[in-house]
Amino acid sequence: MCHLYASTETCRYDNVTRSVRLQGCVTSVRLEREFWEILDSLAASQKLSTARFISQLYSEVIEEKGEVSNLASLLRVVCAVHLQQSAELVPLPRSACL
């Protein structure tokens, strides 16, 4: 089983930094290439650029939660949720999040 994960091409987890404008301020986000590819796909499905998708997501989270404490982590979780929904997996019970 571990070979499947251990044999992952290193380029898939190379860090890539992109600049995005969030509420008028430019910031940099560093994510693994794999996450950028998922975000690119999500944005395209919404007919948005990736930067615009992230900006819109950021604004919606600010509106709903009041803050985004860690944008990179939010984006990784968005990718995980997207993949989980795409695979039609049942979310883990809350107690499993330890």
C-alpha cells in the first residue's frame, strides 16, 4: 500500500507560489502543485480564473465566519472536500477528527 504513495512523482508535491488579490490587497499563497491543479479545475468549472475563485471564496468565508486564519489550509481543505464529494464519500464522524 505505501508504495502507491511513496512512488508519487516529486513534481506533484513541489511548492508553487502564486499571487492573488484579496479585498484589494495582493498576497502570496504557497501550495503544492497538486492542490493548484485541483483549484484550477474548480475555478474553471465555475468559469472563473483561479485567482478570482480564491478571492470570491475568501470573501464568502469572511462574510460567513468573520476571518480566514490560514488561507493555504483553507484551500487545501476545499480541495479535499471537493475530492471527497466527487468520490461520493461519506464524511468522517466528527469524533474521528483528532
